[in-house]
Amino acid sequence: MNISVQRFDDLAGAADGRLLAARMAALSHPARIEIVRHLARRESCCCRDVVQNFDLAQSTVSQHLKILVAAGLVTFTPDRQRSRYRVDRQALAELSDSLASLVDSCCSGR
């Protein structure tokens, strides 16, 4: 019985690790960090609004938004011909907590 519980815990930890890695990878590009900052200052906005604030092509911004959505850091809602994007503040808070926990676990023995 303890073995199966341990394995489940290991799987849960591995899943958490994969999610942390995916979210950190999504933020590993400077443009995506700036897009998240831009979105965080607003309730929501469309891709065109983001494009107008950056020196990036619309297709590039769309690709960056797609990566942020796939990582769960940004949500989108279809709104007629445009999609509305917004920061998932809960996901960012979870990322912050996970990263802080990782740093604490690695550096607590110093």
C-alpha cells in the first residue's frame, strides 16, 4: 500500500515539475515577459492591442500569445472576430510559489 502511495506522490511531483518547466520555458523569451507585463496592466486586450505596443509582427505576437496560453499563464476568450487575452494571475502566483519552493529546497542547506 505504501508503495502505490509513494509512486502516486512521485508522479504528482513529476507532473508539478513538468508544469513548472513548461511555464518557465514560456517565460524564457524577453518578448513574452513583456507581453505578460503588458497584459497584467489591463483587464484584457486583443492581439492587435499588443502588436501596437511592441515592435513585433502580428504573427510573432500571435505565436508568443499561443505559447503563453499553452503554458496556462494567459487565457483567451473568443470575442466575435477577435480573441481577448488576459493574464491568469492565479497561474502566475502558483509559478511564483513553485519557484520559491524550488529555490528554498535547493538553498536551505547553505
